[in-house]
Amino acid sequence: MESSYLVGAIIVASLATYATRLIPFLLFRTREPSPLVKYIELNMPLMIMVILVFYALKDVKWEAYPYGIAEIVGVVVAIALHVKFKNALLSIFLATLVYMFLIQKVLC
């Protein structure tokens, strides 16, 4: 393939992606969102986090050593940090560090 074709394809794909992100803002900027959209906007982060936690815990071997201890400690640390500091990034980062430390150094 020619490099000009690849560059053109990248430019067209970039413009199409940008347009699909921009058009809704231009069309609906003066319109007040519906109560359903407001509800989803308010609760979506929590829903996503719950789904991710269940997805992460679905393959844990609860009946064999280490019995999911690292996973439980990681979830508890994330919840405790988020309740105390109300900072999702801090909670996720530090809980991940605790979990990785446990599975690499303590429960290996």
C-alpha cells in the first residue's frame, strides 16, 4: 500500500471520529437533558465500578489457597479509601498497589 493512501485513511477516520463526538454537542447544546439522562449521568460511574468489581472477581478460586484474600483486601482498601477521601483515582491506584503487593510478595 502507498503511504499516501494510509495517511489519507487515517485523516478520514480521524475526521469521522471527531465529527461523531462533536455533532451531539452542537445539536443539543441549548436543550435541557431529560430526567433519564440526568439519572444515568449521576449514577453511571457507580454502575461501571460495580460491573468492573464483579468482572474482576468472577474468576477467583474461592475454594483454593489463597481463597481470594488478595482480592477481598483490594476491594476493601478501595472502598475504605474512597469513603475517606472521595477520590476515585486515588482509591483505584492505591488498592491496585496493595493487591499487586499481596499477590507478588505475600501470597505467592
